[in-house]
Amino acid sequence: AMLPATRQEDEWMGEARDHVRDEVFEQGRDTLHKAEHVAGKAYEAASETAEDKGLKPETNDAGSQTVAQKVSGVAEAAGGKAKEEAKREGLL
């Protein structure tokens, strides 16, 4: 849509163009909502895993793992949950 529509274009393609534009917009909105859902689930998984691994201030149970090992576990959990949710949402 770099150029303005012409009167002839509106006559020939107006309704079809509007329908395609609306469909693409809706698909984009649906994909955005799915991505937001996936990101939310990944955040929840990362937050829960961080708490389980003692990386959150409320939990001071250090355990025997290093911080790097704990962070790695958090990242793996978040990545796994993101993939799971993306598949569930039909994004993969």
C-alpha cells in the first residue's frame, strides 16, 4: 500500500482487496495472541523452575548446584515449555 488506491482499482478489486486485507489482519492478530500465550507459558515455566532451583529471593535453599547449572535448568524448562505451547498453538 505504498501508492494510494485508484478509483478503477476500487471498482475492480475493492471488496476482494478489503476481504484479503481483513483476513490477513485477523491472522496476524491470532498469531500475535498465540505468541503472547506461548511467551506467558514460557515465563511461568521459567519462574517456577527458578524458584525450584533456589534462584528467586523467596527461596534461599542453595542446594549443591552452581548458579550456572541452575540457570541452565531454568532455560531448558522455559525452552521446553515454549516448544510445547508453540506446537499446541499450531505454530510449529
